[in-house]
Amino acid sequence: MSQDLQALLVSYAYVGACVLVGEVAARRGVSREFSRKLIHVSVGLWVFGALALFEHRELAVVPSLTAAVANWVIHRKRLLKAVETEPDNLGTVWFALSFSVCLWVAWDQPSVAAGSLLAMVVGDALASLVGRRFGRHRYETLSGERKSLEGSLAMLAGTFLAVLAVLTWMPGLSPDMPRVSLAVLCAVVATCAEALGIRGRDNLWVPLSALAVLAWTPTAYATGLGMGAGVALLIGVAAWLRGSLSPSGVLGAIVVGAPVFGLAGTVGVAALLGFFFSSSALSKAFRERKAGVEAEYAKTGTRDLGQALANGGVAALAAVLLALTGDSRYLLAMLGALVAANADTWATELGVLSRSPPRLITTLRPVAPGTSGAVSGVGLLASTAGAAFVGILALLAGLSWKLLPWLVLAGVVGSLVDSFLGATVQDVRWCEPCARETERRIHRCGQPTRALRGLSWLGNDTVNGVATAAGALLAFWA
């Protein structure tokens, strides 16, 4: 009997035994959550058996592929009490498929295959165990599921330790690859992917995102990206606890912060920190004086994923292009995006405090404070100061001082682009009962609003993204 055939028999016997133990436990009164995790973890650990026993990847993935089909039938027919979930939750199917993909793609890199799956096997199990028992700081994911900070941090720590262990003791990585940094990056990415889980699809997203990090992160960038992701995570969680970021905003902070902190050097670090902390501070300042105006904004001062990407997404992309091309103009583009975001934020937060009414940028007629597309003298001064603030921090970090005027110009232009779009094409609504213009689809009075002007799909986040792109393009040609 060939080795692969023996491995197939052992695989089916092992998985069958794991399912049998979990099912017996469930029928004897053990909680369904525990029995599911028991099966999930024990089956997931079979990756070590598959890597050790099979000689060919084509046969190594057969058990997991057949398990995906069997799990679909079991789920639809409700055959096993131990793995019963909601009708639209195909988590067991997705995990079997991700198991197959990780084995196939990383067959020649055992540490990568094992690490990708352990991110789900170890990390997710710890997240569930710790979250249910010790979870106090609850948050809602993008899919509406309830999770806890304690559970997510447990997943982060468990994934880091498990991945670092296999990267250290199993073959598959270049000797030059920094294991600790790669494990940090993998843990942060996997934890973010788990927070996006929708009806069990985290069983697919977590292993595949971990696989992408472990298999395709260039050695030259692993240290920077790992450190950047770790720093962005710490800042994001601290900002969430202080009310500056929503839970999805923490994810946005990581998506933006990891490439900027990790790939753009001290200049990128200084600029992004300057934007984040100054804009967060201004959002909290003068809250009572700004309350009436801010009530009409589409979003509050607690920034979410959309706002984080709108303000920092262009900068993150520029940081990636800087690393890939080595073209210093992308560093300027990153700074142009950040100075534009800061200029617009300062203009918005301080401009509404002006004692004289602002004017619509397209007609110059007086309008109410907070009107989309409104500008004022105070707002323009604040915009200039906001751009200069980030620009000066970048210069102190090593950028040439002769670039400051150009960066300030890029920031102010980006802010004005935001105002122009707000006055012309941004979706602006009208509340009939309150006779008020607003950006909200449901007004603060609880009544739905009607379209007043602009494009229904062009919201405030999209406008902010275009404005930062304008600042980036202008700075790119400095």
C-alpha cells in the first residue's frame, strides 16, 4: 500500500474520531459551542499530520475537499448536533476549503501552511473562549456580530505565538526572513480578518489572509510592516478606548498605519501621527459650541472605517508605491494626501466656530454654518494652519524645508476641492419637519430625509477621498 493511500485512511480515521468525540460530548450535555470548538481545533491540527504523511499535494487535499462536501450535507440536513449553526452559517464548509487552499498553495513551505491554519485553529478558539468568559469591552463588527476587545486581543496573542512557533521550528522560510516581525504582521492581519466575519466566513478569510502574509510578504519589508502593524494596532485600540475611533475605525487605523509607519520612514510616521492626533484633538475640542452644527454631519467625531480610509487610504497606497518603486515622488504624494486631510479636518472643526456666516464656495452667498461646500475666513486660515502643521512635522523628520510652501498649497487645494464637491455633487439631504439641510439620511429628529442636491452615491467619505487624492497629485509633481 502506497504511503499516500495509508495517509488517506489515517486522515479519514482521525477526522472521523474527532467528529465522533465532539458529537458524543454534545449529546451528553456539553455546550454546543465547546463541542464545535473541540472538533474545529482537533481537525485543524491535522495539518501537521497531512504535511508529515502525504507525499503529494494532490492527494493531501482530498480529505479536506471531501470534508467540505460532507460538511455542506451535514449542515443542510442538520445531521450532527455538535456542529449545528444558523442555516446561513457555512463556517465548517469554508474552513475545509481554506484548509485545502493553504495545503495546496504552501505545500513546499510547511511552516507557511501550518501557520496559516493555526491563525484560525488557535487564534479563533482563544478569541471565543476568552471573549465569552472575560469579555467586558464589547463592540459590533461590520457584519453586526458582537465581539469583545478581550477576545480579539486573545486571538492576537495566540496567533502570534502559534505562528512564531511554526515559523521558528518548521522549514519553509528564507533564513533572512525576520520571523518575529512576520508573526506580528500575520497576527494583526488575521485578527482584523476575524473581526470582519460574516456568518462563518471568517473560517475562510482568516486562514487565507494569514496565507497571503506568510507566503508573499517580501523579506525586505517584513520588519517595517510588522512594526507598523503593531504600532497602528496599539494606537488604534487606545483611540477606541478614548472614543476617538469606533471598532471599525481601529481596523481602518491598521490598514492605513501599517504601510505608512512601516514603509515611509520617519517622515511618514511624523506626518501620520501629526494628522491623527491633531484632528482627533480638534474633534473633541469645543464640543458644546459645535454640537448644533455637527448634528447635521453624516458622521460624528468618532471615526469609523470609512472615514479612516477616506482620509488615509490614498496615503497608504502612496506608501506602498514608494516601497515598490523607490520613487521619492510617492513620498510627496503621501504627504500631499495627509496635509489635505488635515487641512480639511482643521477647516471643518474650526471653521464652524466663525462668528460671521460662511459662504458657499460656488456662489459666495451666505449659508448656515456646517453647510456642505461652505467656506469662511476662519476656515481658510485653519486649513492653511492644518496643512502647515503636518508639513512642518515632516520637515522636522528629515524632508527638505523648500517643500513646505508646496505642501501647504497641496493641503489648501485639497480642502477647497472638498468644499467644491460638497457644494456641487455631494449627496445633500433635506429634513422637511425641521426645515434643515443635512448629510444624514435619517435626521436627528428621527424622520427620513429627501434628496436635495448632488449624487446619491457620493457621500462625505468619497468626497474626502477625492480631496486627499487631489492633494496627493499636486504634491507628486512638486
